[in-house]
Amino acid sequence: MPKLSKFERKVLNYLKTIPRGQVKTYKDVARAIKKPKAFRAVANVCAKNKNAPKIPCHRVIRSNGSLGGYSGPGGIRTKIKLLKKEGFLI
């Protein structure tokens, strides 16, 4: 398994802080880790997350409110189930 970059570690560590039932946008995450223009890179890190849902990338959505993708088993259907289970209204 390849070693994570400092940026990837920052993103994944931030994802762990998003409370159950809440979501952030890729832009929110980028701003929170002090890389406000790196929202696409944040999305790429989420897409490569091999520890979903333990590292909750399902709590990150697009700025337009759409769900985006999900790297965990079951893809977007699982993301929807996880968010509903946490009380997030879809």
C-alpha cells in the first residue's frame, strides 16, 4: 500500500471530525485544512479512501447539494443508506 502524503493525511484526519448526521462539502474540507482551492484534490482523496466508512467520506458532498460518489462497498447506494441511518435527510 502506498504511503499517504501529508495532504492526504490532513484530509482523512479532518473527515474523522465530521459529526454523525452532518455533511460538509469538498470545499468546506479544503478550507478547513487551509487549502481552499484544493477541493478537487479533496474529492480525489475521498475517492481513494480504502477505509470507508470507518473514515467517513460518505459525509462529504458536492457544493451544489448532490451526493457525489462513494468509494466504499456498494457505492452511492451505500452512501445514501449511511447518511439516512445517521439522520441526514436526503
